[in-house]
Amino acid sequence: MSQLKLVALDRQDLEIISAHVQDAVMKVRDLTYLAGEKRFVLAMNRFVWENRKQFLRRNDERRRAVLHFDRVLGVKASGVAKEKPDEVLSLLAIRFEPAEAPAGNVDLLFSGGAILRLEVECIEASLADIGGSWEAIGRPRHDN
């Protein structure tokens, strides 16, 4: 099993990370803003979309991973209940809205309409698998 490690320094890189974390699940308690370090961290169980069907290999699996953003100036939340730390969030996509280059906003879009907006000096993100994998209960589906 190979561990995924990705870095994003521009919008295209961030789109690749977004594809790899689509349908990742996490609890509200797994979201951490370290203001003094200008860092936002998400610990998650990501769905391994990059798996291909192979003999003796599970097709649907999840892995423990960490996504972090550096150079974060502030965080705003909508639809994320901080008072409910055990509430589960499902990440759908990550988007970048530019401001005065290279600054902008990174939007983390969750199912149910929840959004986290990170105000960033620039795009500087890293995704890394940090543990083993396990069989996923099912493949995520998206109804139009």
C-alpha cells in the first residue's frame, strides 16, 4: 500500500487535492485552527478514489489522512456546529477564490451546505496519508 502525499501551491494543485479528499469524513472536533502558526488542520478518513480494481485488493477503502493549510489569516464557518464536536462532516470539494494575488479564500464545501472559508496569504496546502487502510462500508454516491 502506498501512502499518498500531495502538496498544493496553486489553484490547479488544489483541484488535485480536492479530488483526493472528496467524500472524506471527519468530526467537527477534527478541525483545528492554530492562529499563532497561521495553520488550519483537518484530520480525516478519506475515501481512496484512486484505487483500481485488482486481484486480491479491496476496491473500496478509506485511509486516515491529514490535510493542512499554511499561511491562514482567518477562518469563518457557516453550518458547522462548534458546540457539537461529534457531528460528522462530509467534505465534497475545495475551491479557491482569488483576491489580490497571491491571496484569496479557500472554501471547504461540505454536504448539507456547511462551509469553512480560510482567508489565506497564498495557497500552501499539504495532504498526507498517516495510517493504514480499511474496507469502506460503501462507495459514496451523489444524486444530482
